[in-house]
Amino acid sequence: MPADIDWIAIRSGTIPWHPDGYAEASAAHARLLRTPHDDWDRTPWGSGFPPDAGERLELPGLHQVDSVVGQVARFIARRYAGAPVAIVLSHVKRYALINDFLREHAERLREDGLVVVQRRVAGEWFSTALIRVLTVVCYEARAPGRSGADARTFNYGRVARAERRLLADPGGEPG
């Protein structure tokens, strides 16, 4: 088990992801939700994740084969097989934070004109620009995490500004 995992980089979001990776994980998540729970893959798997990774990243169920988090983590781990564990864990964490952000800010994003019919996530339509931003921007804000302790997350203002720039210049750099 690797002892050199950069937990600070994972928790602060300095490891970027490609929007296509997020789209693939979202599609796997959607398939999972349409699949009867009894048909989920429950075979034991060696994730390579440290035993305390779920606690450190506030992702309960990370190691459980009967949880959505565990199943999506399994998909991401398989998709990025051969990548360093820190990269895989970073993508799992970012996937969870993106979905949390989209759920928590869907109304505000609509009010701010930042929901553009380009990509459907969890029943809402979000712009490709927004997804591009969320897959690379660092976590600068603090909010109560699942454990109740402060955890880093996306800064709404920074995300909104970066998305507006990308909407104006689709070939520009996100973040």
C-alpha cells in the first residue's frame, strides 16, 4: 500500500480531471441507479485504497460494494487502472464534490443564467463549460463536511466567473 499519498493535494483539488472522465463516471452512476440492487457487482475487489481513505475524504461507503459511492469508486478505479492511487482517489473525491455542488447550487446556477442545456446530470442540464471548470478548479471554500467538520469544496463565485469566461470564449482555459 502506498505510503506517499498526497492527501493535501487530494483534499484541496489540485489534481485535475478531464471532463470526459466525469461524464463516464456519471453515465456509470446512472446505469447503476437503473440496475436492480441485487444485480450490482459485489465481488471482492482490491481497490488499492488505504483502509482509512473513506474517512479521510469524507466518503463513507468508499470500500463497500453495496453502496453507490463504493460502486462508482470501483468504476473509477477500473477506468484508471494503472494510475497512481492518489489520482484515482482524487477523481473519486472530485466526482462526489461536483455532484454535491450541482445539487446544492442548481437553483442559484439557474438564477445566474449558468444552466445551459448541454449535459444532463442528476435530472438537471448543466453547461459543458461548467463541467470543464469543476473538473479542474481547486477547492477553495470551506463548508461543513459529511462528518460535520469543515471540509474544502468549490468556491461558487470562482466557479461562476470561470464558467462565464468559458461561455464567452469556449476555447479558453477553465479555472
